[in-house]
Amino acid sequence: MTSPPNSAEKSGRRLYRWLDDRLKIDALVTYMSEKTVPRHRLSLFYYLGGITLFLFLIQVATGILLLMYYRPGADSAYESVKFIISEVSFGWLIRSIHSWSANLMILAAFLHMFTVFFTAAYRRPRELTWYSGAGLLALALGFGFSGYLLPWNELAFFATRVGTGMAGAIPLIGDHLLVIMRGGEEVTGATIGRFFGLHVAILPFLFTCLLVVHLVLIQRQGMSEPLHWAAKTPEEKRYEKFFPDFLYRDLLVWLIVLNGLALLAVLFPDGIGVVHWPLGQKADPFAPPPAVIRPEWYFMFAFQALKLLPAHVWFIEGELFGIALFSLVSLIWLLIPAIDQGAAENRRSGVVLLYGTLVIGFMVAMTVVGYMLE
């Protein structure tokens, strides 16, 4: 026999009924319990989106903690970061977690995008999900670019000067865009203010709004089934319930990622190998640039490709030609749901697969060459 509910249980039930009357929790639980997720040999990739979301939440939490001590400005940014690392209790750990989670978030986002591309999960009716996901990746890269300058150290200063200088090569609007990004003709304290506002206010707002849209689309449309399932009968297809089965596994993956992130942050607080962020020396605009200037690893392929271009390609400046070519490739990648019409009928396009393979091969090759030639 079950014992009668005690006062705590009665209070809990009353609170649940009060919340359910206002938030319709029962309807949400029923909806989630009826949702299903396909089970197949590639279903492990379904967790990449959740990993990206989890790392973004860590970014927000650690960013708020860092914001309590960080002071933007040419005379205060470097000193405030140094104070966080050396004086604030566990400040070095929070900065390390923030940096590691930023890199891992972008890595997870790239892997998520590539798996969606090669499984044709962008096909009808999930075109809007693809477009919103591409927008989220672009904003994530914006986080990386805007946050790179904030410590105001030597390497970040000169890398930002090179990165923003590329915007000046754009015809007609390049000069105006350069001034808007830098807050003037050169990278100065005003640039820190611009990048700081972009990093902690504008980009988080845009990312959160687009993330809500992306998650709503996923919940409405569900997980994409693999193309080869079109030839299977309903009895041959396997599913699992989203709640609680898939959600529990998703939370378990989050716990594993959290443990891995903690280990990386403790063992390698300044990063390791090509992924590192030592504070180094304070930026000095009048000092000569370091012998090696390189961007973050996720920008290296573009940086190296532009370096390898000649001064002029036909009658076009080499840098401008590279930017135009990257823009065209990115536009085709973005519009792939409209281009790959056969995917909606569960047919794979050899041209699309070749295109995706060439893009990944180019990115990997240029990244490797960039680090080998430094």
C-alpha cells in the first residue's frame, strides 16, 4: 500500500496545478512525449545541435562572470583581463572555460552543418531550419571575431587590424565599412568599444532571437529521416520517444561535454597547440607587428587562401577576387536547399556531394597549409 501524501507532497501538487493552470505544462509534456526521433546508424549526429546549444549557454554564463571585472578601453582592457587571471578567485578558470567553450561551440556548429549538408536534412520542409542554422553559424563566427580583440594584447591587435583591413577592399562600401568597424581609420580604443558592444549586446540579442526561431522550427518539423528510409516500410523504421528517451541521452551527452570542457580548462588554461590564447604583451600600436600574425583556427582557411592569391587576378585585385569568390561559394552553400531539388524526392545529387566534398577539402587543406607555413 502507498502511504498518504505528506504536507510537502500536497504543497508540491498544489504548486504544480497552479503552474499548469497558467502555463499548460501537461499539454507540453503530452506534446513532447508524442514526438519521436528516428533511430539509425547516423542518429548520433542528432546530438551535435544540442552540444552547440549547451556550449552557447556556458558562453553566456561565463561571459556574465567575466563582464563583472572586464573594463573596455585601450587603457583598461588588458589590465582588467590580467587582473581576472591573477587576482580574481578562479578568474583564470572562468576565462579558460569561456575560451574553450567558444572554440568547441564553433567546432560543433561546423560539424552540425556538415552532417546536415551530407544527409540532405535541409530538404523540404526544413529549408527555413537550414537558413536559420546558417545564420547562427555566421553569428557564432562573429562572436569569435569580436571577442578576439577584447584582451587588447599584441597578437589580437595586429590580427584585428589585418581582419578589419580586408573589409576595406570591398568596392564602394569598403572604406565606410572599415570606419564603422574600427570606429575610425585605425584600430584604437574606440575599436574596443565597438567590438565590446557587438560581443556582449548586439550579437547575443541576434543569436538568441534566431536561436528561438531555429528551435521552434526543429520542434515543429522534428528530426530529419535519412534518405534511404524512403524505400523502407513503416514496420522497418525505428523510432524512440523524444521525451524522456532522447532528452535523457541528450542531457547525458551534455554531462560528458561538461566534464571534457572542465578537464581542458584545468589542464590547458591558455589552450594548446594552434588553439591557444595566452595574454602575452599589451598591444602597442607603434610597435612593429609580430613575425607571425594569424587568426583563430576557424578563419585560417580564408586567411591563408587570400595570402596565396597574387596581387592581381586578371584585372581584379587579388584580395578583392578572393573575397568575391568566398562570397559566391558561401551564397551557393546557403541556397543549397533551393538548388538541390532532387533531395526533396529522396534522390542524392552527385554534383552537390562533390561540391560539399570540395568545400571541406579546401577548408582543411588551407588550414593545414596555413599552420605549416607559419
